[in-house]
Amino acid sequence: MKKLLIFFGLFLCAGLNSRSWAQSDSLNTEARKLTVSGYLETYYVYDFSNPENHTRPAFLYSYNRHNEVNLNLGFLQAEVQTERVRGKLAVMAGTYANANLAAEEGVLKNVFEANVGVKLSAKKSLWLDMGIFASHIGFESAIGANCWTMTRSLMAENSPYYLSGAKLTYTSADGQWLLSGLVLNGWQRIQRQPGNQSPAFGHQVSWTPTDRLLINSSSFVGNDYPESERRMRYFHNLYAQLQLHQKFGLILGFDIGIEQKFKGSAAYNPWYAPIMMARFTPSGIVSVGARAEYFADKNGVIIATNTPNGFQTFGYSVNLDVHISQEVLWRVEGRTFSSRDALFTYKNAPSSTNAFVGTSLSLRF
């Protein structure tokens, strides 16, 4: 982390010490814009199961520390943009990074995004980006202030937050269509799994016919195991975001995936997750959100439990958001889980339910 921060600091200093980002040479004269920004998200969560090690259930990767004030996500980001080239570098810290990038090595654990893009057409919005970037899957991201609820949904926590590879993206002139194809290193991986020699693939199609409707389809296809254990995984995410009224919005989403039971098998283990999320905004300062969701993974493809019925869990939450300013957001949330098997503990005994309350304070700068 120290080496990465030093590199990032030198990069920023080099940019900030340059008064002009305009460059002229015999081949090209093009204005370059550097944008430096940051984000901090602190939180406190009290889990009523009161885990002694302060770690919340293993299927939660954000806000996963109990009964302590902590940093979920903090990052510094620099972006360069021209008409034909773009780049982004962001380094991070927080419990989100510890949990989500536990499998990565060295300073890669602290990379939030690092990618370079080149525009391939002078007249069309057609870009090729390579590096580490935010996932194309789902309507939620690691940045809490961009989401309707304080904590992330079960489907978001258990599908990729980030990916590495290359993607080709086309955006229509009217902005209604976004089409993207991806070649990836794996399912939420910066480095490919040892022994894995096969690339993964993905797609995204996003349609925004009006400012009140967005429909998105995203996928992942690939093997995330060593070649000796090769098992193909096929996954699709579909969601619609509707602004039914100036003050009321609704998100409907559905994830479904299958994975081979073993190498060469014609049989597959499935999992799926539906969700409904609503947000009411009575004013520009206050909003209220609610969520109902279900995640079914009986065979433990994504969430292993070693119980008779696997992970079959309902979740419900309500949250209150207060926009203290354009930069600062304060949130309070209560959330419960109810599972078919006794996956949780309460008063040192197995329990099929779990509940917690939490609050967060975030800052953009």
C-alpha cells in the first residue's frame, strides 16, 4: 500500500505542477483535462448476533465489521480525458478492500480502478478500455453514495464488484443505447486463477429510452477454476430502473446463474436472486428506501454453507438518507435476513435469522 500511495502521489504532483494540459506536436494538438477527486465512507453497524470477532456473516463484503466505527471505502482518483484517450487511476483503503480483494496479491489489493481507454472512431463513440474497472454487472457499485440503500444487496455482494481485462463499448449518438463486449481474467479477479488458461467473456446492453426508464442486461461466461477442475459458469443479470413519479423510483432485478457440477459434466448447479427496491424522495434533502430480496444457492456455488438446504435466504431493509450538503450524505439502515437453515447465531445458539442496524457518513471531494 505504501509503495502504491507514493506512486499515486508522484503522479498527482506531476499533473498538478503542470499549469496547462495542452500539448502540441507535429502529429496532434489536443487539450487534456486532469480531474482529481476522492471519496470517504465511514460507518458503524451493530449486529444483534454480537459476533466476538467483530466479523459479520461471510457472504457480506461491505460494512462487514460489527460494533466498531470503521472505514468502508476511501479512495483517491485521478482521471485524464481527451477526445481520443482516457485513463483512470484510483487507490483505496477500507474494510471493503480487505474483504473483496483478499485473493489479490501485494499492492493490487489497494487498486480500486486502473484503466486506459482509446477511442477507435472519429465519428462514433466507440472505445476500447483495458485494465481494472468497475463491474458491468448490476445496478449497484462499491460507492455507497451512488446506491439507493446504505448496504449492498445480496446479489451485488455475491457477483463481481470489479473486473480486469478489456472491453469494447459503443454508445449511440442519442445516448439511448450502450453496447459492450468484454474479455476478462475471471469472476472478480485482477490476476487469473493459478492453473487457469481460459479467458472469460461478458456483455452489456443498456437501453434508456427516456430519463424515467433504464433496462440493462449483463452477463458473464467463463471458467473460474484451474484447467484440471474446469467448470463453465454462465451468469446473467437483468434489471429495470423506473422513475414512476418525480418523488418515487423503483428497481426490479433478477440474477440467474448455472455452473457445471464437475469437469465435463452435462449437469449444472443453479442459483438465482430476485430483488425489488423502492425509493421515496419527499424533498431534495431527505429520501427513504426499502428493499425486499431473495438469494437461492442450494448447492453452494457462490455461497457455501454445508447445510442441508444450502443458502436460501430472504432479506428486507429500510433506510433513511439525509443529504447534509452536496458532498456529505448521512444514512441510517435496519436490515434482517431469514434463512431456511440455521446459518446465523443468536445468544451463542444457531439461528435462522439475523438482524442489524447501522449508520454511515460519506464525503465526496
